[in-house]
Amino acid sequence: MVNIELIKAHYLQLLTLLQQEVPLNQSAQAFLDYVLLYKNKFSSTSTTDNVQQLREFLRGANRFADEFSFSDQNGNQIRALIKGLYDLLNKTM
């Protein structure tokens, strides 16, 4: 079983990177807004209760992220965190 705190930490790190990205690339605001829609589900103590829904969200986030050109500074980390979160959620089953 994956530690819920690890999932939360990855999600918060993704939010931080996206918040750093927006001043460099205003178009990333739309992606940040999308990721913020699930803040409560990722932050709740019952994250494992939402695993399937969060995985679906991350699939969508991954496809949505393909529409953006993130900066060299943050782009690889943003994509790696999305993939890492998806992998962590797969381990909770």
C-alpha cells in the first residue's frame, strides 16, 4: 500500500511547479486551473477512496498537458510528476 502522504506530497509539488510556470508561460494558467479542480480529493485523508477517479483525472491531465509547451525549467518535472502520481495511484490497488 502506498503512503497517502506521498501522493499528497507529489500533488503539492506539481501545484508548486505549475504556480512557478504561470509567470513564465501564461497559457499554463488553464492547466493549473484544471489541476486545482482536484485539490480537495488529493488533499483529503481518504485519498485511497478516490483512487479510480484520481487516475481518470491524471489520464486527462496527461492528455491536456500535451497541449502546452511548458518551459525548459519546469516542463520535464511537471510531466514526471503527473506520471509519478499515476504510478503511485496504480500501486494503491
